[in-house]
Amino acid sequence: MTEEQVKTKIEELSTVLNQYNYEYHVLDKPSVPDAEYDQKLHELIKLEQEYPHLRSEDSPTQRVGGEPLEGFQKVEHRTPMLSLGNAFNEQDLRDFDRRVREGVGGEVHYVCELKIDGLAVSLLYENGRFIRGATRGDGTIGEDITNNLKTIRSIPLRLKQDATLEVRGEAFMPKASFNKLNETREEEGVEQFANPRNAAAGSLRQLDPKIAARRNLDIFVYGAGQYEGKSVESHSDSLHYMSELGFRTNPEWKRCDTIEEVIEYVEGWVERRPDLNYEIDGIVIKVDSLDHQDELGTTVKSPRWAVAYKFPAEEVVT
Ligand SMILES: NC(=O)c1cnc(N)c2cc(Br)sc12
């Protein structure tokens, strides 16, 4: 093959492998047997070994790349990662709703989402390629954990469109992975993690990506800090758009026309919480219209257009 033909073959294999990865890890619906994925990945690894100058940073072969780091670089988020004000009961939710309707001078619609109990991260893409991932840190300055985030299979290395945007999400460890990890740690006489959030945070703060790669982490993407060239009117539109780009968004979100519907959604999930295979610590309620969000703005640390309803801490069954 000429070098041009090799380049084309590498592009074709990368595109197919990214699609297989998306079907398996984002849609949970693989269209080919694992052996087909492994065969194509092996073919790509061989080609990149033979033509190392044709291997790209975001190749599917680079999921678990990089040597252990000495430490994490600091990175500044393009837009601050805000924290959320809390609501603890129905009256708090009704107070939030009243403040919001007074603020916009009329009726509003909400979007309710499960509040994933993990580690908030920010993912930066340029022209559809995953460039950098960082922890929330203090909301303005986080730590560069790109190599560890690349090991999370549901994080696309290439988007389905050449979009330039920064998205936010919650990296987490599924309950089953957490239980299995702690069993192994107990057998090895190593201190166990207290909960899946600590396990996820501890895994993403490993300096060696090979350790993070073994921890079976996952992510739900829930917000876009900045996207260029796409007109999005509402938070629900942005969830659809992020899903179109190839991100894993949480399927349980719901658009609610009134605070009554929000309260009903919250009460429903208090019951259904144990059925999930990941931990949540509440429900996030956001005003859906982005114009309304802009009108309401933010306080120093949190948006006026969103609130986190916090579940009471689960009794620890010993
Ligand atoms: N869906 C969401 O907006 C969401 C889900 N899970 C979380 N832990 C958080 C945290 C912030 Br801040 S927003 C958010």
C-alpha cells in the first residue's frame, strides 16, 4: 500500500472502531461481536506500529495511553463550573419556583435530571476531537486528567460532528463495579473505598492511566459550557444535541411544565433510587429556556435558574 492508502485505511478503521465503541458503550447496543472489534483494533495497532507518524492522538488505540504522570497540570475552565443551591423539602422547591417566576415575570418550564453522585468533570473538544479533560477543582481552576478520562469508553474521542465545545458531566463508578473493587481490595488487605463517589474520584486522581482504565468508570454528560455555531434555545435542546454528538446523557431526564410536576418527579425517584445501577444524591431542577436562564443569571457561586433537591442521606446498612 502507498502511504496515502495507509492513511485512508487508518482513517477508515478509526471511524469504524469509534462507531463500534459508541454502539457498545454509549448505546449499550453493540452491532458486531467483540471479536470483530478486536480484529479491527489489532489491524489498526499493526498499521500504527508500521507507520507511527500516521498515528493520531485521538486514535482508538490511544485509550490507555501515556506514562504515569509526576503530577496533574492546572487548567482554567473556559466558563466557570458552578455549584448548585440546595433544596431539602417541598417548600424549598415552591420557594425556588416563586423566585424564578417573579424573576422572569411569568410562567417557566423546568427540566429535571438525576443528580449523579460522582466527580464533576469538564471535557473540551475542538473540531470534534477530544482535546482535554479536567476536574471541577474550585470551579475556575481544575486539574488536567485527560489521560485518565480517555480510559472511560463512553467518552467519545471523536464526535459525530466537527463541533468545538466544552461539555460538563459527572464521572461515576457503577454500584456493581464499586462492590467488586472493594471485594478485591478486602482480599488484598487494602483499605476499601467508603462509597462509589470516593472510588471514582480516587480512580481519576491516579497518576497512572492503566489503573484508571481498570476501574470501569462511566460518565453522564449534562451540560455544555460553550458551543460555537449551534443555536440552542433550551436545556432540553442541548441534551438532545449532546446526544446527537455521541455523548452519553442520562435517559431519565424530564421536561416539567409546573412545579407540581417537578415535585411528582422528585417523589417518584425517592422510591426508585435503589433500582438504579449507579448512585444519585438528589435531583437537579433547571429552568429550561436559555433566555430565562440568562435573565435570572447567577449569584457569586451558583445559578438562580437551577437548584439541587437533596435526598436525605441513605441509612448505611451495616
Ligand atoms: N444533570 C445535571 O445537571 C447534574 C447531574 N449530576 C450532578 N452531580 C450535577 C452537578 C451539577 Br453542578 S449539575 C449536575
